[in-house]
Amino acid sequence: MASMTLEDLSSHLKKIDFCMFSTNAGTGRISSRPMSNNGDVEYDGDSWFFSYAETWKIAEIESNKDVSLTFTAPPSLLGKPGIFIAIEGVASLVQERAALEEHWVADLKRWFPEGIDTPGIMLIKVSASSIQYWDGEDNGEVTLAGSSARS
């Protein structure tokens, strides 16, 4: 079967708003919470999420930058299973105004009422190190620069 490319993956991610964002909570615990990609998925291996600085997830990322994202699309009307996408990556915290402006979408005002000027607002950038996918007919790993694919 044909392997999926980053471009293929981006077209799937555009249709999935929320993922489960998992961090290392310490002492062997994993902490997961839903996060929205806000439609910001011209995917090149980096995912972007807005957050407040004073949250558990930010403290957990400051302690351990290894994170995972899990996206799931519902089955099609024709019965084909939806796609599952699992991304392992490294998180970095970004507060530069230019980056906030670049990734801002109007729907975020619901959570950040003062836009990018909301006190404590920041971005979490997740740079993928491994991307696995399953869509009911095909499964594999999307190749990133400098990595090898597995099926």
C-alpha cells in the first residue's frame, strides 16, 4: 500500500479539530487533556497550541519536553473507519508576539478575551519526532527529515 506523506497527513488533520495532548506528569504518570489545533494545520511536522502560562501542562513541559498527540477522525458515512494519528514529539514554549500573531485565529477569543495581549498567553510548539497512522486500510509511519519509515 502507498505510504502517507506529510501533505496527506495535513489534509487529514485539517478535518480534526481536537486531539489528546499528553505530557509526563512525573513519577511515571501520564497526563492527557483535549487541545484544539484551531485549524492551524498546514502541517510540516510542527503543531501549535495556545495556552495560559500558569497551567499544569506548562509546568509538566518545563520538566519534561517529551509529549504525544493523538488525533482521531470519525468513520465515513460509507462505513470506512476514521483515521488515527499518533504523534510523538518535543514541546517548546513560545511567547514571541510574531508567533502569536501568525497562529492566532478569531475563535480563540473565547478563551483569550484580549487576543494575543491576554496576560499569560503563550504557544506550545510540538515538533514531531515520530508520526504513526492507522486508517483501516493502511498503517505506517510518516517519514520526517532525518528519520526512517516503519510499517
